[in-house]
Amino acid sequence: MHDDRHNDLPFAGLKVIDCASFIAAPCAATVLSDFGADVIKVEPLEGDAYRELYRMPGLPAIDRNFAWDLDSRNKRSIALDLKSPDAQAVLYRLVEQADVFITNLPLPARGRLNIGYETLGPLNPRMIYASFTAYGETGPEADKTGFDSTAYWARSGLMDLMRADHRTPPARSAAGFGDHPSGIALYGAIVTALYRRMTTGLGGHVDSSLLANGLWANSFFAQARLYGATIPPRPPRELVANSLTNGYRCRDGRWLNLVLLNEARQFRPLLKALGCAELADDPRFATQAARMENAPALTQIFDRLFAEHDLAEWRQRFDAAGVTFGIVGTLDDLLHDEQMRAVEALVPGHDGVTMTISSPINIEGVRKVPPGPAPAIGEHGAEILRDAGYADADIQRLRDLKVLL
């Protein structure tokens, strides 16, 4: 925030300009704000288009702007018509006083608006210019637009790999699926540059992209392929090669994800919890090699056993047995997830009634800024300009010119 309430936070006094939209770049600024940075949201006079995303067909029908509230909390908004030289001059003044400038506007648009690094960098050599793109800064697709579903999910191979099995269509991603992890990468680039500035005194240009983050997310199999391995097609779950790393449907229709990588230690406790301890001596399943060879038969047995009890029963049994598993959660589960609240992944929202999602980074002894309300369009414009040294008459002139809301 811009006042002195959070001087004990790592980024207290850090001035950040968020000149970005849709979603990864702005959420990097959100994480900085969680740790005390004063984030100025620069948006067009009509408002950031991200404000309207929640109204799109197919998204949850709710009057509250959940997406904007999540990714714009604790920010101050100024609305400028950056097509105007007068508004650009305002931005330049803010840049001269900033520590970080974040943008994901397409590279050609940055040129038209005169906000590229070649323009802003010389105005403030200590400033970190954090650039986020769909496909990177160079190469034949540098100017290409994209979203996480196209550049992160589809292009990286994740969309193809995450089919239910090889016979089904490529799996569609969830909204924002790659954006928020990618925002953490941009945050990491910014913090690395801030660390470097401590010794050099200089800022500089950092960047990340949906393309690079998607490939990093899929790097386990991607690296195998780069080494020449053939990636086998994904089989249906009934035919997986390892029954101990599979999903199972419980009596109440809920699913449980079993992941036993330490079979020597966990196989017998698993069988005991399932009520079939005798299978440990069955020649088909007595060794790891035999279990792999007879995986379809073991999966079939497990399917029958899991269908005998509800998920809650299996959770209790497996926790007691020390078996590694996870529930296949639903969004409805969030309302009652004690662990997510205990680790403050879920925290009270700004209204004190609803819950919201915290950034996934914690520092011992540091209390993050409580989630505040997201700003209205241009809500803090006059305040921001006064902080930057503008007189009220200058602010009114900009409004009369219709370049400031």
C-alpha cells in the first residue's frame, strides 16, 4: 500500500506499475502487493478488459466480479488514455519514480503507445521492466497474441498428454490454469532482478512467457522426448501399467487418487486397509514385476473394493495406514477444507465474510497484507498524481483533456 501501515513487510516502499491485463502479469503484481508493495494499476479510460471477463458465457453466473477481486486486490487504479502524448507524459513521470514496471501488452502495441523498454528503460535505470508475452520476445511468433489455453496448455503438449486416454479428444484447460503459475515465474524474475539491483544499483529488462512456462510445466516428459524417448500413448485407466498409481471411484461417486511409489513399504498396509491382505501372497501380485504384469487384474479387484465404501471411510483408513493418496477434490470441497485454511492458502476476503485465495508464498515472521478491495476504474487517479507531484490544477487539466478519468 502507499501509506506506512506495512513498513515491516519486505516490499514496503516498493513502487510498482501494473500496466497489464489478462492474467499472468497482473497477478505477479498482486503477489508483490501481498508483501507490501504499492501497486498502481494503469488501465484505459473504459477500464481494463479483464474487468468484464467474468461475464463471458460459460463462466459461473454470479454478480460479484470474482476474477477482478482476486487479481486486483490492494491495487490503486489510474485510468489514462495512453494513445495521447499527455497521458504518456503522466506515465513517464510515474515510471521515473517506480521500482518495477509490469506489462503484457503485445509488443506492437507497446511500440504504438511508446511504452516499450527502449522508451521507459532510459527514464529510470534503477527500474525493473518486467515483460510478459504469449510466445516470447524474439523469433517468428514474438508479435503473436495468445492466452494460457493456447500458448501454455495447447502448445506445450499438455493438452495432448492430459487426455483421459489416447482415444479421447485433447483435454480442455480450466480458465486461468496456466496464468497464475506463470505469474509466479514473472514474480520470480522481478525479485531476482531486485536482488541484483542491490549490488549493481541497476534495474533492467526481465521477461517470461506462457510458452516457456507451459514447456516448464510439461518438462518431465518433454525432456524425455528431447533425449529421444518415445512417449507411450495414455491408456484407459483400466489398463494402466501400475495399479498403485491410479484413480478409483468410491461408493458415493467420489474419486481417490492412489500414488504408492514406495511399494516395498506401503503395499501391504494398502491391502490391509482395503481388507484384502491375502493378495500380498497371490503370485500375480507378490512382487512389483508381477503386479506390473497383472495390473489390469489388480485394478479390477481394486475397483470392486473401492466401490464398497464412501470416500470419507477410505480417507480415514488410508491416513491411519500411512498410505499415500489424495482425494480428487471438487470446488465445493473448498468451503470446508480445514487444511487449506490452516496453511492460509484460503484466507478471509476483504468483506470479512467470504474467503479468497492467498498467493502461494510465505515468509516466516511476515504477515501478508490482508486482501483489500479491488479498485474501481480510475478510483485513485488524483491521489496517485498528487503523490507524483502534480498540482490539483494539473490534474484538472488532464481531465479536461479527457486523457485522465
